[in-house]
Amino acid sequence: MKFKSRKDWLFLTVIFGTIAICVALVIGAVMNGEEGFWSVVVIATVTCLVSWLLLSVLLSTSYSIDEDYIYYKAGPFKGKVEIQSIREIQVGKSMWIGLRVATAMNGLIIRFGQYNEVYISPDSNSSFTEKLKQVKPDLILKYD
């Protein structure tokens, strides 16, 4: 089953604010006239690459669950977590440091293996955890 990522105001503000600053730098370099042609090309190229990366993360972040794995994808970044290795899931919490494949706050922190954790923000925390409980009934959920 596939789940889209929830998007909140903070993530959207960061994405579009960063893109706006990059575009303003390109416009400023062009309008200044003192910058050389290649400087403007480099600034424009970096702006396009950063904008592409941020928009691809915004538009393509999703998660899916099968019998063995949780798969996550955010732009060009993707990975998987073996469901049987999950120790616990903390529901409704945000994680600011670490592997954060999410576009919203108050998501799920999945702790797996010995020390690994990943933060995701499915469109519905409850439907995501219900689907996981079907695959692993002894799953530990912690609510804060």
C-alpha cells in the first residue's frame, strides 16, 4: 500500500523561500551588470539544480508497505526498512536531526535495528500504523 507524505506550512515556507532567494540572486547578478557571463551561468545553474532538488523532494515524497519492508522515497533519495527489525514507532513526534524523509512535523519516528531511526510523515499516521500492525502485530507504538 502506498502513502503520500503530508506537507505542512514550515516545509513549504523553507522550500519556496530557498527557491525565491536563489532566483533573487540570479536576477541580482544579471541586473548588476558587473558580474561576468560565466558567473551568471554558474549562479543560474546552481539555482536550477537546487530548485529541482527541492521541488522533487516536495512532489515525490512517499512511502509504501509490503509484507517485508517499508519503502521511502523523497526526490532522488530512497531506501527501505525491514519491518521485522522495527523496535518501536513514536507517533506524533518530530525529529530534527538524522534521516528525515518527511515534509511535515508530527510524523512517525521509526526505530529499527540497534541504533537506527528514520522520520517520516505519512498523510495519516493512524492508517500507516494500522497497516504496519497488520504485518507486525507485536509492534510497539509510543504516543506523546
